[in-house]
Amino acid sequence: MGDNVVYKILKDHLVEGEIVPGSEIGIRIDQTLTQDATGTMAYLQFEAMGIPRVRTEISVSYVDHNTLQTGFENSDDHRYLQTMNANYGIHYSRAGNGICHQVHLERFGRPGATLLGSDSHTPTGGGIGMIAIGAGGLDVAVAMGGGPFFLACPRVLNVRLTGRLRPWVSAKDIILQVLSILTTRGNVGTMIEYTGPGVAMLSVPERATITNMGAELGVTTSVFPSDNLTRAFLRAQARESSWREILPDPDAVYDRTVEIDLDRLEPMIARPHSPDNIEKVSALKGMKINQVAIGSCTNSSYRDLATVAAIVKGRKVHPDVSLAIAPGSRQVFEMIARDGALADMIAAGARIMESACGFCIGAGQAPQTGGVSLRTNNRNFEGRSGTNSAQVYLVSPETAALSALAGELVDPMDVSAEMYPAVDAPESFIIDDSMIIPPSDTTAPVFRGPNIGEPPYTVPLTDAINGLIQLKVGDKITTDHIMPAGARLIYRSNIPKYAEYVFENVDPNFSTRALEGKAQGLYGAILGGHSYGQGSSREHAAICPMYLGVRIVMAKSFERIHAANLVNFGILPLVLADESDYELIAQGQKFSATGLHSRIMGEGRIGIRIGGKEFEFELQATRRQREILMDGGLLNYTRSRMR
Ligand code: MIC
Ligand code: SF4
């Protein structure tokens, strides 16, 4: 029985466990990345571990999320990161150098390596044939210290691409089609591997668009083989020596295969407010739009922006539409500036944004009230754009550009195939790494402005607990619901302040109520439905509730990264043994349990009395995670083991 690409790379990095789907494995991590919004907390925690220098092949710290600097907070964070990184052996990519995933793909990604990043779109790296996984900042800090990363050995799902994409249909349409088949639910514990003849027509940045949005499926990561096109991309980045071929064995086996016929694929669109709410563009064409935003780590490569420029060249953006374009990296920005594509966009009336996350995270470009926005990014969760009533749709750069000119949703298939501006992959990219500052050999004082707080500590759970169900919510609660980004992002390194905004858009009184409970010595609990914690990897969605006294989250099911983050901060993720119990538990009810410690360490169910009635829960945690919970979180656990 031959191996697939996923198992080949995992076997190369295995330090604990066996390749048996579902069992826990530990893998060595070659590279790490952080971005500023999750990075400050990750590095504060790394400092708290007391390790003098990172022990990875390379660790890079990017500044791309909080770049607006409307007050001192962001600048303080940047300065902290730069000075801290220099001391600890970490490369620092300055604000303006681009979005972490795009820059990492261009300058550091390497086929066959493992990458752990404190951002849920780290799987973008799968486009270059690496196993790239998103995790909480604390997990990344442990990996920087040389510790293995623990995960459930995945099942491998084969997405086989056959045929050829027609003009006007592109990588974004492939992943939207995959989302329509697999949806955002039920894919935990799976990795996707792309195979089949269709792979050969996708360049590395196009593959990266597909692996990037694998995050929306809830899979651990997605990966493409490393073939001659991977080699050509690395050559164009002057990094050919990093290339190695990694193909599945001819008799490789997969747990399941889904086939997509590219010949028949059409332009696709995700409707509000979920990336798996998929429709064909043709079904919605003619819809009036107010805004188009092109960029983000999903679709901001040279190929994407050169295509957009060619479409808008010599034409004008519709007067009712605001078109914003954010190049993914400084390399992309400089390439389009030098070859004239940028001038074509400016002449058409586009608003050119900094090379950063920007609109994607609600930092600027909030649509008008009730506005319809077409975007090329990966998430259209309610309110994420900064306007709660906005209707955000996700589309390809081709669909976005054509629609910006028309003022309404255009089906690209209505435009003649001859008009399609097929952009060739460049033979060489402009290479200038001067905005990536290498670490220093000496140490210097670390800058800590008033926005830089201490990482919060947790205490172990007591054996007998009493508390209150502080909030009951429904299905598909995202980490954006739990911990809003946008204007609140500036408080990422200031936990007491950021905690004031927990569930802000769901229940504005939540944080005050939870803190009052905590002051009375009560544990807080949250009750959720399916896929609790989907979306962003932000560990603040665990740290801040923990700060407010939340020590239990009960749900019908959890997403992987968030469940791990809860454990890392000493919060019990409990799955309802009987889903129908959800209806019987109400917000405001009291709960209690005794003998909790032996039940955390045992294998059986955990019983909790809620509102006078006994309910049963499964603690879906590995042995190691149970020990972490007993220690009150990963930081305590790591420090006690290092001593
Ligand atoms: C996102 O796309 O939601 C973010 C912002 O990049 C997050 C990280 C964060 O919240 O800082 C992610 O995807 O993990
Ligand atoms: Fe940045 Fe958006 Fe990508 Fe998150 S999804 S890393 S906010 S561009």
C-alpha cells in the first residue's frame, strides 16, 4: 500500500505516536509564523517560558493585521515585536511587507516541511507542498521552543481534479465548489490532498488560494503535491535549491475521494453569512452592488492582481461602486507597479490599499448600512466587515473586477472567452528582503509600551465546582462572535481591556455579568450548538472568557483550533452526550459537580447537575490534554515540565 503526500510528510516528522487515523501524534515543527494580532500574546508567553532562543529552522513574525495605527497601541505592539524578536532569534517582517501567508509562501515555504502558524489560514502553505497548520499562539510558542505539536492523526480526503478550467473560471471557484460539497461542518480531524490531472494547470499561488480556504472547511490542513510547477515557482523566487519532488505513490490510498470536473465548473459565489452558502454566479447575476474589495491572503498574488488590472484597463469603475484593492505583499505591489498594472487600476478608479489584511479583518472599508459587498477574501461572517447589516459575498478576482465596472454582479461566462486575460506565471519575481529584519546576535532591551500587558495566568480547576450558565448561543458561533476584531483589534495585547468586548455583538452585557459571577466565586459556563468556535485561530476567544471566569464550554460540537485553545487556557470543552439536552439547559441556570479531577483524568463521561437535573458530557481530550487541564493550562504545564 503506497503513501499519500500527507502521510509521507507526517512520517518524516513523527516524534510521538503512530500513523493511525484518530490517534494522537506529535510532530516536529520546522518553521513557525505569527502575525501581530496573535503574535504579541504568543511572544509574551514565549518569554514567560524562559527559553533564550527559538529552536526551529526558521521562525518569522509578521506585521499585517494591525497596521492602521490610529492610536499609539499598534505602534507599541510593532516595536515590542521587533525588539523582542531580535533577541530571541526570530525574523521580523515589517508592516508594509505584506500578509504573512503570501510572504511566507514567496520567501520561506519549502516542500516537505512542517509549518505551524498562529493564524487559521496558515494552510496557505499547502500550496507549495508543505504541511502547514494553524494553531493558537501558545501552541506556536511551544513549537518555537522545540516542542512537538500534537494533533489527531488525520484521515486523508482526496480531492481529485480532472479536466481543465475554462477561461473566466479560476482557483477560487474550485474551492467554493469544494465548500459547497463538504460544507464548514463535520471535517474536523481530516486533511485534504489535491490530486489528478487538473493539478498540473494550477500555479503555486492558485493552489494556495485553494489550501487557504480549506480553513473554512474546518480541516486541519490541505496540501498539493510538489511537482515541476512548484519548482518553477521556487526558481522564480530564486529559491530553487529548496525544491524537492513530493508526489503520492501510484497506489496511494485515501479515506475518501471527491472528484471535481474542472471542464464543467462555473464561476461560484458564497452568499451571506457563511463561506459554505454557495450558489452559481449565474443564479444571482444582475444583483446591485455597492462595494468591491480585492485582496486578502486568499486572492492577492501577482497572478490575481495582474488579471484584475487587465480586466479594468482602459475602463472605469461604476459610479455607485467603491473598488478597494490591497496587494498581498510588497513583492506583488512592486511587480504591478513596475509593469504598469498598478497604473491601469488607478486610472480605472480603484482605491489602492496597503499590503495588509485591512478590509478582510474589518480594519477599514466597512460597507454602507445594508450595503452589498463583493470580496475576494475567505470569510463573510456577519459583522466581520465592520457593518453588521452588510451583505458580504465571496467571489473570484475575475468576477469581482467585472462586477466593479458594471455596478452589478456579472457572470464572467457571459463575457467572451477571447476577452479572458490569461496571465502567465512570471519567470522571475522582484526579490528584495530588506523589510525582513534578521535576528540579532546580541540582546538589547525589549520595548514595552502601556498597551503590552502580562500574559494572564490560570489556576487549576477545583475538584468541586459551582457556577452559572452565563450564556446560551446557537450553531456556528465563530471566534469573531466571541472576540470581535475590527476596531477592537488594538487591544490584543491587553487582556483586561479586550475582555470587555467578549460576545459584544451577541450579548453586550455578557462581560459585566460574567465578571460579577467571578467576583462571587462562581465558575462561568457557555452553552453552544454545533461547530462552536469556527473561524479564526485567535486564542483570545479562550483567554478573554477565561479572564472573565468562564471555565466550561458545553456544545454539540467544537472546531479543532478553538477546542485546543480552550484546553490550553484551562477551560473544559464538554460535548453534550445527548444533543437533545441542549433544549433542556437554559441561560442563567446554576450548575455544580463534585469529584471533577478523577473524571477529567478518567475515560468516562462527566456528569454535571444543571438546574437540579443531572446531564452527561464527553470530554473529547487526549491524555496529554487532560494533564494540561489538571495543571490549569498549557503555560503552567510547560513550565512545570521544564523545571
Ligand atoms: C482571521 O482571518 O480571522 C484572522 C484575523 O487572521 C485570524 C487571526 C486573528 O484573529 O488574529 C485567523 O484567521 O486566525
Ligand atoms: Fe489577514 Fe484576512 Fe488572511 Fe486573516 S483571512 S490572515 S485577516 S488577510
